[in-house]
Amino acid sequence: METEHYYTQNPTIEHDEHTWEFALLGRTFKFTTDAGVFSKQTVDFGTRTMLEAFNSNDLPAGKILDLGAGYGPVAISLAATLPDREIDAVEINERALALTLRNAQANQVGDRVHGIQSDRYQNVTDKYAAILTNPPVRAGKEVVTDMLKGAAEHLVENGTLTVVLQKKQGAPSAKKLMEEVFGNVETIAKDKGYYILESTYHDA
């Protein structure tokens, strides 16, 4: 029985690195992936849909947080297309986080992508203009709930939380939770069963 997952802190599964190219947000990136990380053979459809739906035009000043960064496709593509933004990549999986930093260097954005090894927001101290997450549904509802609720404490005024979830993996209940926490939520995109949900933080 498999006991390790992509959300394991320190995977011990044997390394199996591969390097490949992938187009995101109109640019081609080179990613190195490994065994024990999420979606190691391609950038998954949900992440791509979230990136395409995300609109940075009206964001307040500040850094962006990629929560559950994996090997870095969100953090790296945002850093490349938003040259005035710093990106914090948060990941519990030490192997994945190391890949994020390597991939950031390989794609010439290593100076603006910063890694934080953290279980959810445990080691996160800053506030952000935006938080994006493709939450690890297999880690359980409690983990996903914490990631969504905790965002409110880590956003500046008018900062946004953008989330991708499949309908069958709890998008409707996540939408209800975000409405409760933020007082607003919008479905900014829907594609092949994936919902991109977004809430804006306003200080009560």
C-alpha cells in the first residue's frame, strides 16, 4: 500500500527526474520534475485553467503567494509575466520545493521566486496581493478548508484568493465556504468540470 503522496513532507521514493518544456501564459518554460511530486509529467489542466483565468490587472501592490507550489509552474509563470512582482512559493514537500527553486533559476526568475517550506500557512508571515492555490484534495477536506479559510489572514485589502477545484472534488462546498469567510465569491471560469473560484478580501 502506498503511504507517500505528493503532499508528504519528505518523500523517500526513488528519484526519477525528467526535464520537459511547456507553454504557459504565452511563454515556453522548462521544468524538471521528479517522483513524489504532483503532476510530474505535465502541468495539470486545473492549474492551466486557473492561470488563464487569473487577472492581475487590478491587484493591489504586494507579493503573490503560490500555496502548494509543487515544482513551480504557477510561481514561475507568474514571475515571468509579472516582472514587478515577487512570488512566494509555499510547499510542504521538500523535494517539490527544491525543484521549484531549481526551475525558477532555469527560467531566469530565481531572483523573484522565494521558497517557503510550510504545512499550509504554518511558516507564512507576510500578507499578499493575491493567493493562488490548486489545493491537494487527496490530503483531505480539513487541509483544503484550512487553505481557504487561512487566506483571509494573509491578504492585504482588496487582495484576492483564487482557487481551482473540480465540481466532484468539492467546488460547490468550497464556494460556500469562501462566501462565508470573505463575504463574496465569484466563479471566474469553468472548464471540463473544473471551477475557478475567486474571493476578494475586505477588512471588516
